[in-house]
Amino acid sequence: MFKNENKYMEAKVNTKDDQRESIGEYDLSNEELVILPEERNEVETLRNCDFTVKVKIAVIGAGSWSQGWHIPHLSRHPDVELVVIVDTSPFPRATLGNSSKLMSLEELSQTYKCPTFSSVQDMLENCKLDGAVVCTPHHTHFEIGKALFQKRVNVFMEKPMVTNISDAHKLYEMANVSNLCFMINHTANYRPQARVAKELIAKGHIGKIRHIHANMNSPLFQLFNDPDNVNWVKPNNGMLGNGFAWGQSCHLVAWLMHVCGSELIPQKVFAAMNHSDVSKADISFSATIICRNGVNISLGGSALVPGDQHNDKNPVGKQIGIEIYGDEGSLTYNGVDTELSSGELKVVNAKGIVEHSCMNDGYLFENSDQNGTGPESLQEFIDACMGRHYYNGADSEVGLKTVQIVEAMYRSNASCNVVDIANPSRHTVFHSKSSRISLRIPRQMAASLGLEKTIATRPYTWDELKHIVVDGDPSMHARSIDVQVKYQLKAKAIRKEWRHMNDYILHSMFDTEKVKIEQDGPERFASNPSLQQVKSEKRYETRLHRNEFPYYICDGIEHWCLWKLGGVVTEKEVDIAIEELKLRMKKDGNGQLEDVLSWTNPPHLQSVPDIDHAHILCLRTKL
């Protein structure tokens, strides 16, 4: 970092000794802010607003699942404006029952009072969106997701994420660098039992995971046996096969990858499949997955449960069995997903004693309720689009691992051999997701409130700040509404009083002389010397100031700015500033410097681009 050729594109993660990171915003002086009488109403309006602006959501794909679930759910949600529906056909076709039950695009437009388009590109050129629900055939997911990321739209993707390994890696990387919300609709991952299971394993209640046995059996033979259901049974885009593994088992795999955490990294797979005589789609399978840390997973599933999940008057539920064994206990979760009383989440310790039981909570896996405003997964996505805190039960890491395992199952079945997990980049580094927390009010909402920038709805923790630095997107930072309002009013007052922001910075940061400009009209001031004179004199000087308008950060974190005349801030100068901060903290006797982050903003985020300045965040530990 702090190299002239690319000073705002690099970031260093540092330890307490001498290691740092980066990100940024803007600093002014320590002068007291005076709010003029005519501006008080503006401040109070912004402080008291309830942020009830609805988020604009699109639905891409208008088949059975969208018309039966997503579109009605979104239309009933009080925080959502369903702004557009997209489908390549004017008469969408059903795979779950009779196509005649589906509405045409024209009927959908009339019913939900929103426009329709036949292509994603047309939609993006004509609509402003906060988020999009993608419910299209598996093989179309990558191109749609890519287009949405390029337009900075949050994505709620139906499972599986994609079916092509190369596409999976690309989408994974796009999701991680975008700082947008990317969710996959594995509804079971968002259920309260899944969240409890993940927490219990993370806290070590069963010790180190050694073995997993899991199966998922569904009454969906009619779906996978019908050759007319081309998107469910016919391979596309280089797929070696299609059927139950892509259509159903991905739910089970995604649940395991989420609940067991990032340390569960698949390496090798052996699988055998059974196929429909009519459609040639796979309808059952058995697989063994070997993971990097010595965990073995025994996985199985079938579409051959008698009955029909969707068309019977008394639909038959899916039968799921999950057993996770560690060296200090086990976690089990078995039941039928249409029968709440059929099972429970249970943890048993090494002595055979039940330590945790969710018997009263019953058994919940997938959420296919057509009533209300949608499953837990959709609720979390809407919260993300609203700028609220949200829980991501199936992010791009879960999606990538799921695609890796299922794709390897098809390759293994075709070759009758053990196969390695495909990884085009050879070594995939799975990024921490603790930064995948939306803290900000959406841009459109901020603009409607007269704010120049997005604002934070709660303070950033140190870990979140570090991850934003690593991700390399300084625009993710934001102030609280009070601080942002004060910042805007101060900037407005400076522009009114001073010839240029540069003059104000020279005077307030570098103690230059404040001189009156000889002109008619309101009294205005300039700096003596001017910035141009300073540059011609080749004057080099740095000043360290506390940021008067810091980001919304937790107690114990301080935001400083290091300003420089005559060039760009160097890494050595930042080191000197950090040593000065250590001495200041030692002198005031109120703690010590535990960790540091530092960065320089890219030009488009610099409020004063003509005078270079670095940002320094300090984590202070009280003695």
C-alpha cells in the first residue's frame, strides 16, 4: 500500500506490531459546528425520518416457482415495490403441474401493476433496482448474475448457484469483490434450526467433526421422469447430466456446507447414480466426499419416495436424515419436512447425555409455504436491500462448494472412478463472510432524504472494518445520520465562506494565513500562500488530525487523517504517524494501541483530491 503507482488499489493486513490495512473518507477541522436557524428544520427532518422508502425488486423468470411463490410473496411485502417481471416467453411454461394455470406476461403486468420485459438487458436499461430474484433454468444463472453485478444490483438466486465449475468460480469472485448481497435460495439454511446447529458446531459442542452421514429423499419421481421437463432433466451448458442431484441434493449439500463452516473443504468424490428409463435424468445416487481436514461425508438421496410432493391433495413430504459426528459428541437432525413433530435437532455429548434438544421447535427443513410474504431466506434478502442487518445462510462460498461437489458426483458416475474436486484457479481462498453485513441505507433512499452519501444504521466493528479494507472497496464506509448531516452542513458553510475547499484545508490543517478576498458581495477568504504557491515552492509537510466527521465506528476505535503538502503520503510517513499516536495514547494514560488500519481513497471518493491524505483507524485497548 501507499505506493505511488497504485496507492489506492492495494491493502495490507497488519498485526498490532507494525501491520496495517486500508479504506477511507474525509476529514475537516476541530472547529465547533454551528447550525444556522434556517438549517435546523433540515437536520431535524433527517434525524426523525423513519426510512419507509420501499426497495425496488425485480423477478427474473416467471415460471411455476415465481408465479406460485416469489411474485405473490413480494407483492404482499410492505417493504417491497415489485417493479418489473422478466421472462423470455410471453407465455411462461410450468414444470410443477399444468402450464395452463400460469399467467401470461401481459396478465402478470395487469395483475401486479408493473412492466414486463423479455430480456434482462432491456430491464436493466429501463429500470432502477435495489435487488433481483433470479428464478430461471440452472444454466442461465451465470450470465444473469454477471449482468446484475455489473449494474450493482443485489442478487437472490434460485438454487443451484450455477452448474458449470468455471462459472461458479467467476460468480464466487464477483460476489466477493462486489460488496453486494448475493444469496442462494436454499431455504433450509435460513431456518432457525440450521442457525442453531451452525452455532453449536462453531462453539465446539461436538468437538472436531470426523464423519457425516446424510440423505435426502423426495416424492418427485414424476418431475424427473418427464422428458418434457427439459430444464430439470436435460443437460445444458456442458453439464454431464441433470436430474435429482442438481434439482434436489444440492439443498442437502448446501445445508452441510453452511452448518459445518468454512473449514469443511471438499477434495475428492466417488458417486454412483441411478437414472430414469424415460427421461434419462438421475433419480437417485450414493456418494462419498473426502474433505481436506479428514472429514468423510456419506451422502445419498432419491426421488423415489412414493407419492407426489406438488400435485397430490395430500402432498407427501421430503424425508431428510442428517448425522454429524465429532470426537466429543454428535448432532442429529432427522424428520419429514411437512410434519413439524416428525423430528428434532439434538446434540449428544461423548458420554451419551443429551446436551441440547430443539424438540419443542420441531422439524423444519425447506420452506415452501405459499402464503404470507415469503420464507426466511427472502425476508433476509429484503432486509439486505433495505440496508438492515441480515443473515446469509447460503452465500457464494456455500454455492461454490455445492457446485463443486455435485459436479464431481456427475464426473465420478460417468468415469466410475474417484475424482478430484474441480478448481480452475488451483487454490481457492474462501473469504471470510463476517463483512457480509449490510450496514447502509440504499443509495436511492439516501438521495430521497437529501443525503449526499449513504449512511450507516449501526456502528462498524473492528472485524468488519478489516474485511472492508481487504475487499478493497472504500465506498462501503458510511457515517451515522447525525454525523453525515453535520458534515454536509459544515461543507456547505466552508464553500460559502472560502474561495475553495483547498484554502480552508491549508488554513485549518497547516496553519496558513487566512486572508480576505477583495471582491464585491459577501465576505470570503483564501489561504496565504495558495495551494499553487505551495506546490511551486516544493513545500513538503505532513499534519496528523483527528477526523471531525468519522465513520460510524464502535467505541474504542479512533479515526485519524494524515494530510500532506507537496506529494503523496508515503508508507514511511504513515509509520511515523502511527508511532506518534502510540506516544499520545501512552501519554494520556487511557489505553494503548492494539491494532491499526490505514488507506488512501481512490480519486472519485476524495472530497479534497488536490491535497493528499491517508486515513488511519486505531483500535485502542483500555488498560
